Amino acid sequence: MVDVENLEFKWGKKRGVGGKKRDVRFYESFTYDGEEYRLYDCVYFFKDDEPLPYIGKIIKIWENPDKTKKVKVVWFFQPHEITCYLAAEEALENELVLATGEGLGLTNINPLEAIAGKCNVVCISKDSRNRQPSIEERQLADYVFYQTFDVGQRTISDKIDEKIAGIEAKYFFNREGFLKPSADQKSGGAGKEDTIGKQIPEQPDGDMKVSLSVIHDKVAPVVQEVGSEIAGTDKKDSLSGLKSSSKIDSDVREGNKAKIDDSVKVPDEAKKINVQNFSRHDSDSNAAKALEPNVKASEDKSKLAKDSHGKVKSFLKELKTDDKLTKLGNGKLPKESSVQPPKDYKKSKKHALQSMGKLDFDRSKWFKELPWEERMKNAHEEGTLVLLQNLDPAYNSADVQDIVRQVFKETCTAKMFQRTAFSNPYYGQAFVIFKTREVAQMVVTRLDKGCLLLPNGRPLVASIANPSFPKKQSTFSGHLTLDKLKLQTQREMKEAVSTSHCSQPNTLEFDMAMEWCLLQERAECSWKKLFELQEKEYRKVKAELKSK
Amino acid sequence: MEYAEFEEKVKRTLYVDDLSPNVTEAVLRSALDQFGTVKSVQFIPNYLGPSNLPQRALVEMAEPKEAKAIISVLTQFPFMVAGMPRPVRARAAKMEMFDDRPKRPGREIQYCWLKPSDPDFQVAKRLKHLVQKHSAESALMLKQQLLKEEELAKQQAQSLKANYKKYEMVDSIVADGRVSKLAKYYNQMFDRRFVFPG
């Protein structure tokens, strides 16, 4: 139902041609859905079922001979996507990390229609090549970045390479004119009270322009009027969403004033986005249909806002509709009815995406966290694995990470040991993986030379860990097999059937089992005794501590 | 809230050890499903102990009373899983056995670096030594326990072999008719069921 043709599209300046038959046209810019996109702009993409947007920098724009329009982007990552390489709590609240290096995740070629909007990303790298952003620019930024993530090496760095994906570094730094404040950026920074969209360029008559700006803000929903007619209304009106909506409607009814600018602010608490304004046109099915996908697009963005950690965000989605909508102005009165976002919202959103160009990759799979055991093995080989002893057994892994962060100002990944029957319940132990071997050494040395006293009289003990990794063994002392029965047992194991039973008295098996029980019982007693003795011994020395 | 939920989970979980390395989650599930509903099985990895340590696992049941029942049955009767005669052992699970335990509410960890001039410094040093000594002690104990287990296993294997040999011998003299002949000779009745009950 969504016709891409409905969305205005115009190529900008041609850069050249390429391809075997020289029939691929490259461009410097294009106008899509009322927004001009140029090379090196940052843009949003959305993927089904993924709440957060993908953000990329356009590095190539072209049209294939079959008229499909493509853009190539270098990706920015959200910290949560690369959590095993960058601690999320370390990241700034609106930080992105630029992809670099070589490999999966650096760039992608996407259908141009998949672009969901412009994104203002500011480089805050202290690099001398980078023009430092002004305070205003930083405030206007949707996101900032200063670190890069090497997708091949999987390392984080604050250096920006000479070239990323063949593109010179200067295009990743802030460029002059790069942050030319356009209407949407202004509204983002101005945030709360400013009238939004005064800067919106006048649209040709007959066009109906609706701009929906979703602002993530703690302020109660405030609807502000934009555009000449509405700006003229009194303050009270401008504070009530409904009123302003009806104002719009009355404007529409007036017929000749087809230009409506409206911006809706949505607080972060609001899960449902108020898109009533659009729905009012439902009496005119054509118009409503044409509007719907755009409503969806705006909703997508609102998701973004929800996730942006209290940062004021603004999106100004400009909807320019063609003749179809101007028909609306010609007589047919839109009915006043407040319609919630359609129930089949999801479906139609998908629909919209399908026809508008779909992303055909799953970014979430790119940098999956390795299983702990694997990480431990790697860390062990690199010498970054440390064993901490004498922790309070009640701590959890996050506590240990906290301690390390506070004491050493270093991030790490920690894992408390899981207690078993053979570990002294009085002592907690943990494995900790540090970023580098040097850090690991430093921590061990400092804890060895000095004494870090944790609560409850527990000086922390650290050593470079030397773990053993369980190998698969097939025999188990205590399980007897007769060769004849072996095959049968293997089959049973595979099918996991009848592999367990309680032993019955008066059998040889029972007698032997009893011997094991005896051994188990004895072992348990000795462990208990040992642990008691150890604890007593520890407490005795601990009592000598003056500070508790 | 999260912590209270976790405490509930601990109550319906049991710690099982002395498991053969061949035991998989499916095996353990089917072994314990007869006592109730197994909700989850998590094997506890062993990174510091000897590599031939038996497996251990946390088994979460649907209800705390199911976990209790299993522990009681397995304490009274030797319970075999995936092999015999070494039975598995079940105990109530403890919080510290879990990998993903939530933060205990209201805990704040304070720390301080002791100065070498502080009289506590020396005490702390001794405590650190003690920790290392104790962990060495535990390691030694574990090693000895494994040795004892191996010894018992060997001994049992031998007696099983001897037993098996005995049965085979009996089997063969029954099969070749020598038993019947002897029975006749001594004027006794011979019934196979004496030798092969069932």
C-alpha cells in the first residue's frame, strides 16, 4: 500500500559514472522525502524488531542500471552492541563508536529507501585534525563519538585511522559547514520552550506540510505550533495538544490554507505516540493512506527518543505530500475523530519497510559476546586473567567489577566462582579479566605488595590465574562397565532413557553403592572439619586487626 | 524484588554432584523428572580443580518440596545416573553456588589500603598467607579424596571381575551338563533358578 513513488525523490549533483558498461551513476546528493542528503551525512536506518536505530555515514551514493538506488555506509555502533569490548557504563550517554579496520561490520550497501532520516553525529575526538565542536554544536548533537572499534581486531581505540573504508579521516571529523544548523537540528537543541520550526523554509502553496517532531523530554507533552498561521494563536492553545490539533483541523477546513506545520512533543514516559493529528484525515482514505507510512516512520523515531537516556532529542520529519493531499483541502472535510495508532501498526510498518527498502542483515549477530570459557582461555593466553581470593562469598560478579573499578580505576570482567562441595564457604573467589597484561600485572603486584582491606577483615589476594580447562573424559572412576554391556549403555545415554535408578538391596550393585556412600559421607565429614578449622584459624588472626 | 525471587529459586534448587562426565542435561533431566518437574539444569564449571573431578550441577525444580523430596530419596537410597555403582549425591543448593546471583540489596563495599606502618598491615599480610595456605590445603584434600575414590573404584572393579568370572564359570558348567551330572551323582535336585534367579 505504500508507494515509494509517493515520496518525493530527486537526485542531486552527479559525480560520475562507473560499472562495466559505465551505466552506474554516482551522485553527491539526493533529496528524499523532503530532506536533502549529501555524501558523508549520517543517517538512521531501522530494522524490523530492533528497537534501536542503526546509524551510518553515507560514503557512496549511486543508481544501478536497473534503477535501484543504493547507499554505502560506514557504521557507527551503539555501545550496547559491543559490550564485550566496551563497558556500557563507561560510554557517554549518547556515544557512538565508529567502525574501522577490515571485516564484517565495517560497511554495508543498503537500499537508499531504507534511510529513515538524518542524524547529527559530532566528533569529539581530541585529535588535532578534528575541528573541535562548539558547545552549541555539542548540544545539538544527537550522538557524539571519539572512539573507533576495529571490526577485524575487535579492539577499541581513540585513534582515528588515516582512512576508514577507503575514506579519508577528514570526512569523519567535524568539517566546516558540516553542522550547518538546519531546522531539525535547531529544534533539537532549542528543546523546551522555543518555537519549533520557524526556520522551516516556506513550502510551495498547495503542499501540505506536516512536521512531526518527537522530542524526548521530561517536560509534559507540549504541543507547539509551527508555521505562520498557528504561530499566531495564543499561548493557551499552544500548550494543549488537542486544541492545537483542532486548530489545524479548522485550518484545513478553511481549505485554501493547506500548509500545516505541527510538531508534537512526546515525553519519554509516553509509550504511545500521539499521532492523532494524522489520523484525523481518515475520512479521506487516500490521504490517510498516503500519510500512514510517514506516521510509521515518525513512530520509529520516537523509539529512538525513548532510548536516548534523557537527552533531548529531536526529529523533525517533514512530510511532503503531493497532489493527493491537496485534494483534501478541496472541500472534503476531514472528520474529527481521534484514532489511535492502528493495531496492525507493526504489520503496516513492516509493509512500509519492505516497499521502502529493507536491511537484509542482522547486525546484532556481528559482535556477539564469546562464551565465558572462551574469553577466559583467551585471557589466560594473553596473561590478563587474574584470580582474586578472600572475597566475601556473598559478593556477586558485579560487586567484584565495582571493587576493581573503584580501587584501580580499571574496567574488567569478573566472575565469582560458583561454590561447590569442595570449596570453603568462607572464602569467595573470582576470575577477573583485564584489558591488558600490564594492567593485570599491576593489579597483582599492588595487591601483593600492599594490603587492600575489604570489609569484614578481608585483605584481597590476587594472583595470575592458572585455570585448567575441563577436557572431555570418557571414563569415570566408580562407574564399572562390562564390555558386553557397553554398547547398550551408550545407546541409552544417547537417548537419555532409563539411565537412572535407585539401587535395590541384596544386589551386588547395592553393596558396592554402599561403599561409595560411606566414602562420600567420610569425605563430607572431613571437608566440614577442614573448613571449620580453616575458618577458626582465620578468625583468630583476624581478631588481631585493630580496624574492623 | 529481584533478590526475593532469587531466594525462592535457591529454595527449589538442588546441588547434585558425583556426576559422570557423560551426564548431559538431557540425562539429568530424565533422571530427575520422575520426582517432579525439572525447570532448569546448570552444570557448574570446574576451572581450578583437577580435570578428573566429577561433574556437578544445579537442578532447579518447579517446587521447593520437589527439591526436598529428591534430596531425601537420594540420601536414603543410592541413586545411579548413567552408570553404577557410584551413586550421585544431592544437597540443598546454596546462594553462592549460583552464577547469576543478583546484588544483595543495601550492600555497600568499602575498602582501604593499609599503610605499611599500620599495625594492621602485618596482620593483613598474615591473613593473606592464611588464605593461600588454606586454598593449598583444600587442593591437597581434594587430591587425596580423588585418590581414595580411584582406589575404591579399582577395588570394586576387581571384585566385579571376580564375581563375573564366578558367574561365567557357573554358567559354563551348567551349560555343558556337568552340574546335572554331579547332581545325579549326589542324588540332589538341581534347579537353574538357584543359580540364575529371575
